[in-house]
Amino acid sequence: MTVALGVVAALVIIFLLVAASAIRILREYERGVVFRLGRLIALKGPGLRFLIPIVDQMVRVDLRTVTLNVPPQEVITKDNVTVRVNAVAYFRVIDPDKAITEVENFLVATSQIAQTTLRSVLGKAELDSLLAERERLNQELQTIIDEQTEPWGIKVSTVEVKDVELPQDMQRAIALQAQAERERRAKIIGSEGEFQAAQKLSDAADIISQNPATLQLRYLQTLLQIGVNQNTTVVFPLPIELMNAFTEWTGGGKDGGSAGRPNKPKRGPTPDVPPAPDVATPDVEQPAVPDLTPPELPDDDDDPAAGRPTT
């Protein structure tokens, strides 16, 4: 009796284990790919599912969007600049049967395709395009990766380039370029402002020249503006004509300043002065100076007897 109870208990335990292995519960975002004796038979949806023990095998497939971080890649751009780029890709499984039967591991395969495509696409672009045309490059990456993973039942929705790491010397060069560009824009804006101000001043001069009293009113308005700030310095404007007259009077005119200077008074005639009488100077004999010049010696060339030996 005891042996029979033990056998019954063992059979019950085996039955429970087999029943547990035959029951599967799938979540809403999961699908089950069922293989019966190694052959694909059907796709199971969410809920409670029963399988034939030992005969059926089921592989769960997650249909949610997967976030794939593409590892940093060393890329040489078209203009021979080495950069380090990393990206992120978003994809999901739209055909669980193909994702299981067409590729061994669709996660690894999609990651490898994303890395190679990232290097090849960014290698064809220049550095300026890589920094400025990010949207176009992202769209191109998404299209190429989606075309390559479509036979696996994978849909790539988005590919984004996250970060572009530049060498230090290239960062300094780009900073200098940006600074020079800002300085150029500032100079252009300043010159345009000076040009517009010159035009406005020319128009104002034309208007003021029609009525000279306008200039005096402008002087008074300037004095009023200076007085508002409670300054102790009083600025009194002088007409330009007065300064020109002062310059001509001090010698800055064309005739050397003689036109504006007062004439000096003329002197009267000089009275006649009688000439001084001649005074006779007595003759005084000067003492004779002796001649101290040494006598000249005859030259050897002129004297024929010179140089001859004495006999």
C-alpha cells in the first residue's frame, strides 16, 4: 500500500511538471514563435498558451522599441580629419518569424550594421557638413540601416548622431575661425552704421543749409542737453566763420596774414648828419725782419761732379 501511494505521488508530480512545461503566458508586447519538432508552425499572441510537452518549443520575441547605443567609432572625414563619433539607433521587430529564422541574433546583427554604416556614411562627408548638416546625415543613416535590416523583420525608425569628438588642435582652429568670422561681421555692421550715419548727416546738412537759423537752434538744443546732466563745465560753441577770420588774422591766410593785420606807423625822415673829418696818421718806420730761410743745397742730378770717387 505504501509503495502504491508513492507511485501515485510520483506520477502526480510528473504530470504537474509536464503540465507546467506545456503552459505559457505571453504579455501584450510579446509574441511566441512555436517550433514543433524543429519546424515553424505558428505565431502565438498574448495570453495563456498551451504547448505539447517535449514536442513544441516556443521562443519569446519582444515587440517593443529597442534603444541601441552604437559604440564610438574612429572616422576619417572626406577632408582628412580624424573624429570620434557615437550614435544611437531606435528599432523594433515587426516580423517575429523572420527575426528568429533569418538571423541568429538580430540585436547583435543590427548593432554591427549600424557601426559599419556609421563609418562609411560619415567618411564621405566633410567636417563642416558633419557639424552643420546633422539632420541630413541622420536621415541617410536611417535609410541605409533600415534597408539592410528589412529582410530580418526589423524596422529602424530613427538614427541620431549623439556626439562628435574633435582633436584639441582642431577645436582651437575652429574657435579661431569663429572668432575671425564674428570680428568680420562686427566690422561690416560698424561700417554699414557709419555709412548710414554719413548719409543722414549729409541729408541734415542739406536741410540746415537752407535756413542758417536752424544751426543756431541746434546749438541751443545741444547746450540744453549738456545742462540736464548738471555739469560744471559750460561749452559755448563758436561759429566756424569766426575761427576762419581769426586764422587769417594770425597769419593762416593765403597772403601770409598781411590782409588782416593792422599797418605799422611810418617813421619820419632821418635828419642829415655831417661826415666825420679825416685824421692824418703819421708814417712810422717798421724795423727790418732778418731772413732766416736756410740756403738751398745743390741736387745730385744737377751737379755732374757729385757722386764721383775722389782720386
